[in-house]
Amino acid sequence: MKLRNQLLAVFCLLVFAAGGWLYVREWVVQKPFAIILFVSDGLTSRHLTAARLYQGGAAHRLALESFPHLALLRNPALDYAVPDDAAAATALATGTTVAHRTLSQDPAGRQLKTILDLARRQGRAIGLVSTGNLAAPGAAAFYAHSRDSRDRAASAAQLPGPATLDVILGGGAGDFLPEAKGGRRQDGRDLLAELQAAGWDLVRTKAELANAPTYRTASLAGFFSHESLAFNDQIESGSQQPALTDMVRRAIEFLQIRGSKGYVLIVDASLASTAAERNEGERVLTETIALDRAIKIATEYAGAKALVLAVGKHGTGGLSLNGYPLVTDHGVGLLGVNASGQPALTWATGPNGPAARSEPAAFLAPSALNTAEDVLAIGRGNGAEKLHGFLSNTEIFHILREAL
């Protein structure tokens, strides 16, 4: 009898503890309605410092600098100490370290569940925005599974069908269209037509995006360029290409209505990497500033209780701002060669090569190489407090998953 009473007491204690845990988890600790992840190769300390100085001098502050939580992320791939785009994006999307060129599948070829898959299971609306190609590894890792990320046609083919996403906005229409319609697909499939047949609304210009009604229940696909989108400094007044801020704002407006249980938005700000590969330093800085503006817009539209993370994938090219600029120097005053003949911006690798250039690279390469460099993770909102110290890039997935 005594043993039975003891066992009953232990059982009641366990039930009480479990009930308390569920109460705290479901009622005391509120899940964020909005979960937004920005991913960019512009998020290294050197890029942020240079972007701050370029925009307004040493006293200036970026919007990101108001975020209270920060960590440095280790980012090796399974086979190389420095990741490529596919391995880095897959680690963020699935919480798993994979080899180069692998998109969201394990070494045995089994598909890995992405954070968007898990969000959909929880009943959340999901969206994907990219300034690059929606079939490129940085974006595709969140919806596609492949052993070779270079096969963008195969990645693009995994997007149509029953609408799994609610909003997709970006570039890369050429990988979704057949050659007969000016695209690159050799299988004859028109994936944009297939998206429409599956119930998606399709927009191709900034005006169409701005005028798309948010009350419709159809998913929204926006393809604004055959290739990656234009750099921010190339978008002229009256242009029919939306800026990153336009796409982020409209994506949030759509997802807020569609997601009665909340939403998850992934933003792939990839053009800083494109500029770095070309050794175009000023564009790296302007794209980093464009990212900062988009993050500010996201926090304004998603609300103070949203979980917003901004995370780097990898460094590219080794851009450095050198010398001793004055505290008030900004803009073009930070560029070019100073009076002593010293270049303000230099690269470790890339097409500029070791020559007398305004932005010389120490090693000549057709395209700048990725660098061994811990990247930044910056955040605000419930869950972002887990960003501290040195973490693996796979931890970002776990932070997002816990917030669902």
C-alpha cells in the first residue's frame, strides 16, 4: 500500500510538472505571430562597418544596430571548411550540415524538412523573397531538394504544383520558362503557366505587385526579371522592378492576412554576394544598406513582437576598407585612391587582380572566392535571446523551429 501511494504521488507530480510546462509553453511564453529571416552575404563585421561609414560617417548608426541580440556563426560545410551557397543556405533552412552543392538532403539522398515545411505543418502562412534568382541555391534550399545545386532547372521544377508557399517574389524567370518563350528550360515546360494553373496569381512588374489585392485567397508569385534583379543603385525612378523594401512590405501585407496562425517569411538578399564576386565594393555597401532598410521596414510592418533575424551565409572576396578616413567622411569620399596613392577598398581575391586599380585584389580569379570567416547573426523578438557568443549556423534553424 505504501509503495502504491508513493508511485501515485510520483505520477501526480509528473502530471503536475508536465501541465506546468505546457502552461508556460503555450500561454506564458507566447509564440511570435511573425517570424522573419533575412539571409545575406553582406552580414560580416567588415561590411557593416564600411556600410555605416559609407552611409553617414562614424557617428551614423544602421537600423540593425538597434537589435539587442548578436552572435557569431561558424559555418563549415560537411566536406569543406568554407561553405558554398548551397551548403550555407541548407544549414539555415534545415539545421543540418551538408556538403557543397547539396540542397536540403542528407548524404544518403533523403530529403530534409525545411523550416518552411515545418511552418506549413503548424498552419502558418509561408513566403519567400529574393533579390536574386528564385532557383539559385540561396532561395532554393528552402523549398527544393537536390544533389547538385547548379541544376537550377531541376530546382525550379520543384516549385509548381499544389501551392505550398503563399508568396514568392524575386527574379530568375528564365529558369521557369522554356526556350520557346525566351527562357532556359530545355524540357519545354512553362513553370509560370503551371503555377497559374495550380491557383497562383502571377505578377511581373512593380505596379502589378502594388495593385495585387491582398484579400484574394490565391497564392502570389512575382517574377520581375529573367535573371537576378537589378542592383539597388540601378533601379531608377519609374522602374517596373520593385526594390527589396517593396517586396518585403508587400509580402508581409499578404502573409498577415493569409496566416491566421502566423507566418514565416524568408528573405534572400543575395546581390551583395553578386557584387562581391565581381569586386564591386561600392555596390556591396549599397546592397548592405538596402538590406538594412528592408529590415527596418519589416520590423515596422510586422510589429514589435515579431521575431526578426538577420543572418550571414558566408564571406566572399575579403573586402576591406583601409586607411584613416575622417569621422565625417562618407559616400564617395570613402572610395577610390587617397592623396598618398593608397586604395580605400581592397579585395583578397577576384577579377580585379594584383594591379594598380582603385580596388585591387591580392589574387587574380575570374570570380572572388568565398572566405573563411564567421558571419553575424543579429535578432530581436521572442527567441532572439538565444543569439549570443559563438554558435553553429545550424542553430538558426532550431531557433526558428522553437518559435513556431
